[in-house]
Amino acid sequence: MERFIQCTVQKMLVLMLPFLLIWTIGTNAQQVKELSLEEAKQYALENNRDVRKAAMDIEVASKEKWAVTASGFPQVEASAEVSKLLDIPTQLIPGEFFGRPGETIPVQFGKPFNANYGISASQLIFSGSYFVGVRAAGIYMKLSKENLERTELETKATVTKTYILSLIAEENQKVLSKTLKNVQQTRYEVEEMYKEGFTEQTDVKQLQISVNELENNIRALQKQIDLTHQLLKIQMGMPVDQSIQLTDRLEAILTRVNIGPLLEQTFTPQDNINFRAVVTREELADMQVRRQYTRFLPTLAAFGSIQRDAQRDKFNLLDSDKKWFPTTVIGIRLSWPIFSGGSKMFDLQKARVERKKARLDKIEAREGLSLQYKQARTKVIEARDRQETARANRDLAKEVYEINQEKFKEGMISSLDLTQSHNQYLDAEAAYLQAVSDMLTAQTELKKILEIL
């Protein structure tokens, strides 16, 4: 019986094995998130912590705007109070009222138990500070939106640079891996030639040194790739334990690069988000000056209240047979500050200085953005030229290395010459990838200034 059960279980496992494999593969596939460059930027816009906080700032500004606006709406307040006088207040009355001239008679007025309830309302009619505050709240809302726009632009640029950096490391690793296979094959062939007595042992050892260095560099690059992936996930706001795979390839990104039209783009500092934010801050500084002026103006408000009072010798406030005495008031209140020791004047002068600083910031921002654009444009041109030169040098170094490989196999050059040409090729390849990285980074910076990321 036990043998029958074992056989049955084994048959079931064999039948289920394909389904288990499919489920395992599907589960692993779900654990790795594939990301193109555009998908990475979109994910960052939705999950980056700085972007999310900037969006929350807009929500806070919206609530603040409504809070300031609501302060000018009718204000209604209800109140109720119950109290007991432990000592009834005493007043001294001249004795003449009681036929006792020359004396003062103590008299107590009031009842020990008192209660009142009522409702009051007020409506602001005119307040310069209120109207300026409402406008300032709207400007602050605008500034929060501009901050979100600037944060999104910075985030896209940062993610783009890190994504490209990771692709550069992956491409470099591919080049080294391909080179490693070639060197390993050459070492094997030279080792066979050494066994037959056609070459020296130093040639084999020299090639082994190259293999060891390549293997070490590949491992170092893998660590760099892992670090750039971690950095990219942090910048996107993705959990760091989430595995990712970059689907864009470096060559594909390079084919999409079109420097000519980018250099022909016109740049207007006034349209840049950084300049617009500076202008908005100037508007806030101007509102602050106006607010200080309004502190010298009067405030006008209407008010009214209805109140009921009761006074009892005993605590029978709920007795419906006892009377409650009404008090109804309506009126208009005007308050006009006349003298405050000069503090308001000093606050006004300080606000004027801050407004002057904001205007200087605007001039500085315009000039600085124009300079940044010129510098970014120059860097793109220089990086493009360096990339073209580095590509030509890499192709030449690769051709020289391949020729020397054949010469080495034919015994025309030494292993040292082959190693030198091999190192020269790797240096040229690294210089080319660095030039590509510099060009793509410069292009990203120029696009960020033009706001076309």
C-alpha cells in the first residue's frame, strides 16, 4: 500500500512539474520590472517623493487660500453660561436715600444663580489686509504649482542621467565580456602552440594576466550597474528591493539623438520655469508691501447679537414658569489704528527693501538663465565633436588590435605588443563611452533649460 501511494505521488509530481515550472517562471517575471527611459520618467513623476511633496504643497496652498477667503465670510458664534455667585457683589449707597444722612449703606445687587445664552454674528465690510491676503494666497498657490513643475522637470532630468549612466555601464560590461572571450580563445590557442613548442610560456602568462584583469573589471562593472539601479530606484520612488531591467539600449537612444534641431531651438528666459517662479516671488514681495500699507487703513464690520439672561435665588434655571430677559444688539464697528510706536512704518520699510531684492533676483535670474543656455548649448556642441572623434579612435584602435591578433598568431609580434594594442583598444572604448555619456548628459541639460524633456 505504501509503495502504491509513493508511486501515485511520484506520478502526480511528474504531471504537475510543467505547470510548476510555468508558475515559477511567471512569478519570477513578475518580480522583475522592465523599464524604458520614458517609463522610468513617468514612474518617477507618479512616485518620486519630492514630486509628491510638491503636489501636497499645492493642496496645502489651496486650503490656505480658502482659509483666508473664509475669514471674510459671516462669522456666527453661539454661547451659553451658567454661574453661581459665592459672594453677591456689594455696592455702597449714600444714606440720604434711606433717610440716614452722613452714612453709606452696603447693598447687594443680584441673585446667586445666573445664566445666559445667545448667538452673535459679524460680517466684515471693509479690510484692506483681507483683500490683499486673498490675492497673496492666490499668488502663493501659483508659486506652489510652479514649484511642482520645476520639481518634475528636475526629476525627469535626474532619472534620465542615471538611466543613461546605467546603460553606459551595461554597454561597457558587454564590450569587456566580448573582449574576454576573444582573449580567452587567443590564450587557449597560444597555450596549445606552447605545448607544441612554437611559442614561449611568457606569452601564455601575459595573456592570462589580461584575462584576470578583464574578469576583475567585469565584476567591478556589475557592482556599478547594481549601484546605478539602486540609485535609479531611489530617484523614481520605487522600493529598493524591486528588481528592474532596463529595456532601452544605448545604441537605440543614440539613433534618436538629433542635435541639429535641438541647437536651433530658441530660448526665452521669461518662459523658463525658474524665471517664472522668481517673478511670482516678486509678486509676493509686492503683496507684502501692500499689506503693510493696509495696516494704516480702518477696518469696518457689522455685528449683531441676541442674548437671554436669567437670575435666580435657587438653581431652577429649567423652570419654564420663570422669565428669561432678552438683550438684542446690532451695530457697526469701525477701528482705525492711529499710533503704534512706529512699528508699522518700520515693517513697511523692511517690506520695500525685500521687494527691491526680489527685483534684483529677477534681473539676476534672467541673465543667469541666458548664460546657462549658452553654456549648455556650447557643451552639447563640444560633446558631439568629442564623441565623433572618440568613435573614430575606437574604430581605429579596434582595427589595430584585430590586426595584431593575427600577427601574434603568425609570430610576427610579441605578446607584449598584443597586450599593448589590446589595452589601447579598451582605453579607446572607455573614452568613447565616456564621450557618449558626456554628450547625452549635455543634451539632457540643454533640454531641461528648454523644458522639452
